[in-house]
Amino acid sequence: MASSKLQLFLKRRLRVRNQLRKTANGRPRLSVHRSNKNISVQLIDDLNGVTIAAASSLEKDLGLIGKNNVEAAAKIGTLIAERAKAKGVEVCYFDRGGYLYHGKVKALADAAREGGLKF
């Protein structure tokens, strides 16, 4: 029996996250969420259960509300890198969730790397 797209997505997300947890070594997690209209990212400390920094295309001062394209993802990537460095975080691991590492997710990751985050 074929699984639905949602079931396949959830299965892929758990598989990715479980593989990353094995190699985390206490580093924070850079988690990506992508919808049809927006993209957001959080830097999460799983040991303490707190969000260290976050960035989203929903922030009014960025002027990206309702935009979910490669350029918006790149701006969000540079913004999260700046905010993470301001909090003293330079090393993390990238949790793409169930999304493929292509297009917007790849642009966000590349911009975060250029901004100074290492993963």
C-alpha cells in the first residue's frame, strides 16, 4: 500500500533528525521550516530545550512577507548567521527536516555558511 505524501515527509524528517542526533555532540540544531508562502529557521539548543536565535520571512522589517523564493531564503540564511554569531554560536548542525537539500533549502544553507556558521 502506498503511503501519502505527508506520511513520507514525516518518515523522512524523523530519519534525518535521528541520524543528526547521533553526531550532534552537544551542538545546536539549525532547523528549517518551509511553507508555500514563507520560510523560517531556528537555532535550537536541544540539551536545554530553548531557541537561541530565529529568523523568518514573516518579519516586517525585512519586507519579505509572503515571499518564499531562493532570494528570500538567502536573506534569511545571512540573517540567522548574524544572529547566531551575536549569541556566540559559530558551530551547529543543519537539520533540513523532511525537505530535499535543493533550491530554497540549499540557498539558505549556503548563505548561512557564507555568513560564518559552520556545519
